Amino acid sequence: MSDRKTKTDVILIGAGIMSATLGSLLKELVPDWEITVIERRENAGEESSNEWNNAGTGHSSLCELNYTVEQPDGSINISKAIKVNEEYQVSKQFWSYLVNSKLIRNPRDFIVPVPHMSFVQGKQDVAYLKKRFEALSNNPLFQGMEFSNDPEKLMEWIPLMMKDRTLNEPIAATRIESGTDVNFGALTRILFDHLKSKNVDLKFKHNVDDIKRTNDDSWELKVRNVDSGTVERHTAKFVFIGGGGGSLHLLQKSGIPEGKGIGGFPVSGLFMVCQKPDIVAQHRAKVYGKAAIGAPPMSVPHLDTRFIDKKESLFFGPFAGFSPKFLKFGSMFDLLTSVKPHNLVTMMAAGVKNVPLTTYLIKQVMLSKEKRMEALQEFVPNAKGEDWDLLLAGQRVQIIKDTDAGKGTLQFGTEVISAADGSIAALLGASPGASTAVSVMLEIIKKCFPQHKKAWEPKIKEMIPSYGVSLLKNPELIHEIETSTARTLGLSENVPVQIARRTVS
């Protein structure tokens, strides 16, 4: 019996926030295109996009110190902070379009206003934070940021963190009210519900076993039903590989030369979670500190207010860990099977260059709960072990490739790898990831569908008014966009927060 064959216009591999975003954009641009989504889990948003597998920070560089590096001359480089902030503004514009178009009914189902803060201790770090504040607060993208090294003011901002704190060294914080907590799992499910209503074919519990070119320059996917084992063949002119950590293996199977020489290094994460209402009620902010020396950027410690299922909790972490899996629900052989002849030297070079990182991860894996509590007590001095539980978060796979910096360079950002003809694209990497999903997907559309640029641009500008415009060079547009998106998404100060402070079930 031959395999069942299906032909479609676009195939999206992985039912996470990236595929949800690309599918939603394409359905607005070309409603008549047929789209198939293939996901090996039972539901959308169960891996990296899931709300329990990430910190839910709407990354806009308001608090993340690793986006503002101090230079040898003492100046602060804010170029990455500007880039990430502008990209998050793009995401908010698209979400606002979906709300205004009645495609999303209630934005509070996925986004809530939460102040973003940076917190440091010690004379050197306080001096750094002051310089960072001065560099950012003069920029129109970061208007409204406040700085204080006054313990009384900090008690107003972060009472849980200041209570019982011994002030034997200088401390300081910055605060900006325009930060957000984003439930990317909820947003992913909302978008896929919308896509389903637009006749997008969602194939859950199906795994892509292989992918190859056909004679007519299409792509054919060998897809297996996880339950029955039945094999199907799906072909399309364009394929997007958005399978989180699993994207690397599929990119390798595609055989495109752009995917050669690329490896991946998995890093797992854990959070300490508090669900007790009397403690949760004392803190309402996302507060980021500085990463330990040798720690990867994704391990920057932070204490976050989270809203999940309309219930409020606190997350602290992440604590890094190591697993050879590339996905939370992946295989213990993922790392081993990702090593190929074309990336072997690159992977070996990375191993030699990243001994400090390996040592750091080993130490993190070996941490006892008592040691994790000590790290938490740097933020919450009176934290007690019985009030906090350990939560296993998602897997992230950092890209390893040869760059101008040398062989086997570990990359900590998000990167799109696409074929020269634009027929296939894969998303690799980690943070800031989901927060910048719309910008990343627009980049894919630009790279992979250049023939439609002229026809699609008016609709893109309707969805994203700042498309093709530098916000930094247009301060009035920044104000206009921030005002309109805050109103549409319910982030304005005069919009009441209708969320109960209850324990998470």
C-alpha cells in the first residue's frame, strides 16, 4: 500500500509561537494559500512556547543587563537594546492589529502590564547601572525609566526584596512601568485557534521523519502518525522549520548547503516558583540582575511576577542545567545524532573554547535546593525553602558555528537559516526569541518571498505601521505607536487589571 500524498502551498513544522506567527501573517497576506502545520505533540505550544517553560518576559531591553554591555572605555553599548526594543514594538503592533480586527478577543488572555526593573549590588555594579540608565533614559525608546539608590524608594518599588535586607554595600535599581508579562503559550493557542478557523490543516501527533527536494523544486516530507505509525507524504513549495531545538536535525536532513557546519549545544533551565498569595502579593515586577561570570546570557537571575491561567505567581531563576535532549520531550541521543562530518571540527572547537561554560553547567546541575535558596536569598533575603518549589523549564539549543571570531563560536541569539532560493527556512537559537517573533517572521517573508514584496507591502504596513521605518529616527511615531498599542492591548494605566491574586493549581 503506497503512502498517502498531500500537496499544499506552505508547510510549517512545529506548533509553537514562531509557526503561529508566520501562519497568521501569511493568512492575512494571502488568505487563499493552503497551509499545513505538523506538530509531534498533542497540542500547540507544548515545548519552548509553553508558559511554564519560559519567563514570560516581553523582551524590550528595559531590564536585561546583558543587552547593554559596558565597553573597555567605560561607555555603555546600547545598540542591541535598541534593536530588541524596536523588534518588540513590531510584535505589539501586530498583536494590536489582530485585536482591532477581532481576530483576538481579549488581549488580557496573554499580555499584562508588569513593571520591568534592573537590580544590582556593590559599588562597581551600581556605577554601571547609573551609566546604563543615563544612556537609555536619553533615548526616546526608553522614556519613563527611573533610577534610585535610595533604600526607602526601593522599599516602595520592591518590598519583598527589601524586607530584612542587610545594607552593607551600595544597591540600586531602575524601573519602567511600560514592561509586560506575556503568556506565549496562551498566545500560541489563540493564534492556532484562529488559523484553524481559516481552514489551516493542523496535524498534531505527527512527526517529520525526513525531508527532501523533489524534481520540481518542491519539498517532500515523510510524516509519521505517532500513534498509528501510518506514513504520509506532504509536499509544498515552501517549508518553515520552527521546531525549537528540533529544528537543527530537520535542517540537517534538508541537505541545504546553508545548514552545513552548524552545530547545537543544549542548555536546560529550572525555576523556583512561589504560589503563596501572601508572598506573591508583596512583589509586582520583573527584576533582572547580573549574570554570574562564565554563565550564559539565558541564565541572568531574575525574580518575575507571572500571570498564568489568570492566576499570579513568582518565578525565580533560571538555574542552568544540562541534558543532551534538544527538546524537553526529546531524545537522550539528540546531541550525539546532531554531530555530523560537516560540523565535527566546529563542535570540537566549541568544546575546547567553552570549558568555563561546561564547568559552570556542571556546577549548576550539582546544586542542592539549599544552594538554590542561597541564590534566591540574594533577591529575597527572608525567602524560606518551604515556600518555593522547583520547576523544570524548557530546553534551549544554542547555535555553534564558525564566525569571524573563530571556529566553534557559541551564539546566544536567534538566527534564521534559509536556502538560497528561499524555498525553506529554519529558525535556530534562543533568547529573545518569542518576543521578537513578528520581526523574525517578517525577515523570513522578505528573504523567502521577494517576488511578492511589492504586492504584500501595503498590507504589512497596515498591520505594522512602523514597517520599514526606524523608530529611533522618528520619536513622534514611537509615542504614537506606544500609545495606540497600550490602549488596544489594555496596557494603559487607566485600564484596570482584572486578575485575581490566587495560587497556581
